[in-house]
Amino acid sequence: MVEKICNGGEYLLREIDCREVFTPEDFTDEHKQIAETTEQFVAGEIMPINEEIEAKNFDLVVKKLQECAELGLMMIDAPEEYGGLELDKATSMLVMEKMAFALNFGLTYMCHTGIGMLPLIYYGTAEQKGRYLGKLIRAEMIGAYCLTEPGSGSDALGAKTTAILSKDGTHYILNGTKQFSTNSGFADLFTIFAKVDKVHFSAFLVERSFAGLGLGPEEKKMGLHGSSTRQVILDNVRVPVENVLGEVGKGHKIAFNVLNVGRFKLGALCVGQQKYALAEGARYANERRQFNVPISSFGAIREKLADVTAMTFASEAVVYRLAGMIDNRLATIDRGIDNYYVEYQKGIEEYAAECALIKVFCTESAAGSIDEMLQVHGGYGYMAEYPIEQLYRDERVQRIYEGTNEINRLLIPGLFMRKGIKGNSLDPSLQAAATGDFAAEKQLLKGMKRMYLALADHTVRLFGVGAANEQEILLTLADAAIQIFALESAVLRAEKASVTATEKMQELYRAVSKICTFRAKQQFVDAAEKCAAFIGHDALLESIAAETAYKGSGLLAAKRLIADATSQLEKYIF
Ligand SMILES: Cc1cc2nc3c(=O)[nH]c(=O)nc-3n(C[C@H](O)[C@H](O)[C@H](O)COP(=O)(O)OP(=O)(O)OC[C@H]3O[C@@H](n4cnc5c(N)ncnc54)[C@H](O)[C@@H]3O)c2cc1C
């Protein structure tokens, strides 16, 4: 574990040293062991029954969740006193990544261990945890999370579901409809958000057995056929007051803080999906012959393998870097204090912008990677016989749930502005010339950071608090901030890993970081130019070229090197 604590947004203000970031190359034997257990479980128990899962055999899904629990895979985030292991976020993300190969089962697992269990872990009383957590850890109960309603999705606090205290003060009576609840078809415990007296947004632990709780039919979805998605209908459901989760009127804290971790876990799932897609694409490209040669010998196909490897490398770098940042901060909290989970939540909230940023970057990277690997399959990629077809259908929703990518993008610059991330707090390290092995990449990063701060400062100067309403501009700032974090994570990972790597691996790290850099530069310049044009600042627009003067020499050789290695190994090479 790295020791230095890096605050949320701090990466924009100074040069970060590679020793400050946690990377997949830093995994301990314990991390690797649990990853291997998950891989074996998925390969042996889930992949062979994918068709049955797709056909909605949910009894089988629940049985497999219980087997998964027997292996300890539901214990990772839960506290020890209730039978959990309370392992670090790096472990939690690594298991999530490996679960991606389980396709829909991976989502079911993510929902149960994430938005299903975390509200109780973070906000439950000792009595509530005693009652439910052990059962959730053993998968004797399955969790679901019900925030969305037919009339309120992004506007989650606009919920219409009501909770009225009974005259004798023993129960709340819930009425309303929750929409699109994952796992709802077989869930036993629902975290349901409702407004007490139509005003105070609150969370309730609602058992499936409570009278009046009904379900709509399974939604007919584009993808995720093996995942249950239904309406949860509440018709005078009597919920004991002991089942209020957290404080009445403070449900928004639960809803949003749990979503931070949900977004982060989704990022990890996307890493696994990209590895899956890449392996399928690389193998198919070697098998498929056209014009008497394997299609993997064509530059057009090889470039896709190289680009997807680079996108996966960057996604992996951002996810585990954030895991390290959060783990470092959480490690400073005294486990013995009464309000441990209050402090814990503050620790995670510190990185709310990074969680949103990872959600956007990884879901879009997965979308691009899966699309390109489907293209490698030609017409066969469109056929259900190949896993890439399912990955393609299933992936689409990831840019919609856990907060749409628009909503997540809009959050990012605002959160940074509120943290006081602005040009006048810029560290001198951003003015000094970069040196060393990855100097060109680091020089570009410095220019990108200076440019972001100048654009953000000018936006605030121009619109003041009204900047929050300038959505088109905020989206460009979000894209710029996302590209900086992603590129920096990839480059620092490559630099750190190179220290102990073989010469051959060092070459691959240099090559992958070149591909990431060229790509990030293009996307950053696009966002920054659009931002400068929107705010009508000609001088800033003209300075973009100078601040991002990265040439990318050797790019073609780098792509060929990465493509060769990927094609040879027929999977992700790092
Ligand atoms: C398969 C699936 C599983 C799901 N699982 C769950 C679950 O387990 N629990 C749960 O609670 N929910 C779940 N959801 C719901 C999901 O979180 C919502 O669909 C999502 O938050 C978007 O809400 P919406 O569909 O109402 O879209 P809307 O909010 O109506 O958005 C429509 C469009 O408008 C944009 N938009 C909305 N507001 C703004 C704004 N202020 N500024 C700019 N653009 C805006 C959006 O980005 C989007 O492009 C699931 C959804 C799906 C499809």
C-alpha cells in the first residue's frame, strides 16, 4: 500500500509521483488468491450455465449466489463482528472485475454486495445488522435497492412514494411504485426510499414477506436477460419503525453515498468486461482466415487489438488508483470509534468526483472496447453463438444506470469547484519542466492541468454561481478532467511498473502509455477547444495547442508492438 494521502481533486493541482499511486502491479498474495478463487468459481460454476441464467432460471442463480457465499465472496465489504472480512477496496474491486466474466451473474452479485448490502453496512444500527447482515452474507437473503420511480430517475429526490407513521407510532405505512429494481424477482430485503409525510426523504428496510409488497412482471429488456428487473409495488406496506435505515429525512445521504461506491464497483466490472472482450476478439482474429491469412495479420484488426489493450490498461489504472486513494484514507480512521461509519462515509465522499469520473470513463471505455471486438468478429459478432454478442447487448445500460453519464459528468466540475480546485491554488510543480523516462507524457499532463484550471476559472468568472446551469460547458470541463485522471493513472502505472519489470515488459509499458497518451491528448484537445469556444475565449483557445504539444512519435511502432503481444497471448497482456 502507498502511504501518502491524496485528497479528492488534488491530482489537478500538482504533479503526482508514481510512488503515490496504487496499481495492479502492487497486488499482494492475498489479493491474488481471492482473485483466483473468484476466477475459478466463475469459470467452473457460472460460465457453463450462462444459457440457463439467460433463460431466467433464478432458482439456479440464487443457488449459485449461495455457493459464492460459501467461498466467502459476500463477506468482503462486511464488518468482522457480523461475519464479514472487511477487506480493502482493492480486493472488493478485484473480485468485481473477475465477476465480469460471469456476465449477468456478475451484475446480480454486484447489486447484492453493492447497493443491496452497503446501505445496511454503512447506515444500519447494530440491531438491524444483527438481524439481516449475516443472512445477506450467507445469501440466505438477497438484497435489492429501490430508488428509481416511474416519474423520477435522475431526479431521485422527486420520489412520490410516501411513508406515513401509524397512529400508534409502531409502523410506517408505505405506498408507491419503484421502477427497474435489479434482483427484485428473487430479493428478500429491499432498501426502499420514500418520503415521510410527503417531505422527508428516508430509507426503509423492507422484507419481501411484508404484506402489501408486490412485484410487476419482469421487464423485457434489450440485454441483461439473466438479471431480474421489476417494479416493486407498495400497497399499504406496514414497515416497523425499527426498520427505518439511518435518520428520517436523511435518506438522500444514503442514496448518494451508496451510489459513489456503486459507480466505483461498476468501473471495476467494466475492466473485466474489456478483458473478456479482448480475449474473445484476439482469439477470433487468429482463428478467422480471409484472403488466405488470419485476419489478425491485418493492420486494421491489429490496431483495434492495440487500442482496446490500451483502453483496458487505462481503465484498470484508474480503478485501482482510486481503490488505493480510498483505502489510504479509510486506514486513518480509528476502527474503535462509535461513529466509525460516519467518518468512513466522509472518507468515501471525499472522492465523489473521482467515483463519478471512473463511472463515465470505464463505462465508455468498455462500450468502445466491446464494440471494436464485435467488429473484429464481422457478421459472426452479431450472432448469439459468440459471447461478444451478449456483452454488446448487456453493456449498453451501463451508461444509464448508477446515474446516467450526463448526470455523472455534470457532477464532476461542480464537486471540484466546491473543493476550491482553481488556478490560484496551482502548485509550482506544474510549472517546472518534466524530466525522466516518461517526460513527454508528463509534460503533456502538466499542460492539460494548467489548461483545465484556466478554463474552469474563466467559466466561474463568467457565470459565477450560475455556472451550475451552463451544462454544455460543464460537460466539456468534465471530459477534460476525466482525460487528465485517466492519462495520469496510465502513465504513472507504466512508470511505476517499469522500475521492476523485465526489459521486454518495460518496452510494452512504454508502448501502451504512448497509445494512451495520444488518445487522451486528442480527446482532451477536443473538450478544451469546445469549452474555450463555448465561453468565447480566443486567447485560451489559441493556447491549447502550445499546452498540449505532444507529438506522439513512434505511435505506429507502439501499436504494432502491443498488437503483436496481444495476438500472441490471445488475451490482455498486462
Ligand atoms: C436494467 C436496469 C437496472 C436498473 N437497476 C436499478 C436498481 O437496482 N435500483 C434503482 O433504484 N434503479 C435502477 N435502475 C434505474 C436507473 O438508475 C435509471 O434508469 C437512471 O437513473 C436514469 O433514470 P431514468 O431512466 O428515469 O432517465 P431520466 O432521468 O428520465 O433521464 C433521461 C435523459 O435525460 C437526461 N437528464 C435527466 N436529468 C437531467 C439533468 N438534470 N440534466 C441533464 N440531463 C438530464 C439523462 O441523462 C438521460 O439522458 C435501473 C435501470 C435499468 C435500465
